[in-house]
Amino acid sequence: MSLIKTLIIAEAGVNHNGNLDQAFRLIDVAAEAGADMVKFQTFNADLLVTASASKAEYQTRSTAIDESQHAMLRRLELTFDMHKKLISHCNSRQICFFSTGFDSQSIDMLIGLGLDKIKVPSGEITNLPYLRHVGEYGKPVILSTGMANMNEIESALNVLELAGTPREKITVLHCNTEYPTPMVDVNLKAMLGIRDTFGVKVGYSDHTTGIEVAVAAVSLGACVIEKHFTLDRKSPGPDQKASLEPVELTQMVTAIRNIEKALGDGYKRTSLSEEKNKAIVRKSIVAAYKIKAGQLFSDSNLAVKRPGTGISPMRWDEVLGCKAQRDFEVDELIEL
């Protein structure tokens, strides 16, 4: 039986705080945890945000109040050279490098660096020129849907398809962009609604605390899980507090891999591990009392007891009325 393997994306995001050595350590943690990909964020602050744009509430809680969103993002940019070094380090740790491009120029750079998938962040799901540019590449797309409704998802899918990316190459991630996401707002079943409505592969980009929602998503059929992680939740930065620490990331990956094994193929059968229990737990037809040779088996002289190494009780009606071929002691397995 072949298992369906979930693509686990360990989201380093901007938790490197612009420090290359810290980014290397995040790669190491993701590799050691067993994630399939470690994902960063690629953007140019000047192309992403205006100088006067305010920060999200969750960003204000964890960064300097008087710092603009533009200034914050400027500190977190990764240069082209840094990208090359991160890719090299990923290769040395045998984990796939991945990054979200937040503008068309960033997408072009990432494709030029060899990425074979494109990640569309939630904030760009209503960005028509950007979506069209992504779609023109015709590469597999992972589309996050935080803040979006079903109509917006449909519109984004249509843009990607018309631009050249067929729907079968698109995986849609259910997502909530509050960091951390309150449990009451997760609405995990929406992932299934997206799958059934649009006929796409689905996954879950998780911003809750803990690992249980991501694991639950896999049990519901997510084929991609994306989860933020950090070296230390107490570190400064906009996403740190809603991220897993290294031990938790390892626990999540282990739990997902266990769930994959446990889900199986949906066909009920006796498992190899329990085959040996049949003889112990199931029952056989036995003599309720001493039975002499020539007596007829009846409801009154037969019983059903463990072990299950004799005639199955499912053959009860077949045994009734048959003649005993020999003497049977109490509790002895009946033979015909």
C-alpha cells in the first residue's frame, strides 16, 4: 500500500530578521525536523508597500510602534546574493528551498534561481496583474486564501487558468491571516468546501498556536501543510509569536507522518499486526457438556467460547443436528 505523502512546508518567512546566519539555522532546524521544504519570503519593500502604509495589529504588537510597515519590511528583505547562499545551504542539508514572491519582479527572480513552484500569498489573491504574471509561467501554483471569500478564490483561479496555468496544477490553501488565529476562526471544513466547489487539490496554511489543527487538516485530506516556525518565539519580529519552536516543528512533522500511515487506503481488512489475535479473541463451537459419540449436536449441548481455533460460530446452524463422530469433553472444540 502506497501512502499519500503530505508536502510539509516549514515557513521560516521573515523570522531570520534579515540575518543570514539566523536564516541558515532556520534551514538546519527545518531539515532536522523532517520538513520537505523550508520557505522564505521574497519582496522589495518599495514595490510591496507605500511609505505611509500602517502595520497590521499583530505586527504592531511585536515590533516598534513608531516604525512604518515599509521600514519594517526593508529590514527583512533578502538580497539576490542571500537567496543564492540560502539555496546552497538548503542543498547541503538536503531540503528544498522555497520562497513566496510578493511582486512580479520577485517571482521572476525566484524562477531564475530554479524554483519549480510558485507560492501566491494571501495578500495577492486580488492582484490581477500579479496573478496573470504568475499564471503565464504555467508552473505548479500554491495559492493561499487568507481573508478571501469563495468568489475571490474563483476569480483568482480563473485568472491563473486564462493566463496559462491549468487547474490541476493549482493547490489552494485554506488560511486565516490573523497571527495567531483564534480556534473559533479556523473554519477548517472550509478547506473541504474549496476542494468540492472548485475541483482543486487543497491544503492548509496554519497560523494557530500548537500543532493540532495542522494535523487535523491532514486527516481531512490536506495535501500541503504550511506552518511558521522560529528559533525562539521570544525573538523580535512580526511573525515570531505565532510560530512553532524547533521541538514543536519536529513534533508536528512526526504527527503528520503518523497520520498519513494511520489513514490507510480506506479498505477494511485484517491487518498483519492483528492477524495473530484472531485465534485468541474470536470464539469456536465447543461442547457445553460431555457429548457421547452418536449424540446429535443441539442448542443445549453446544456453547461458544474462546479460542477461535475451531469451527466458527457463524457455522452454528450447520452444526446443529449433526451426529457426534466421537466423545467430546466439556469445553472441547467440536469437530464434524
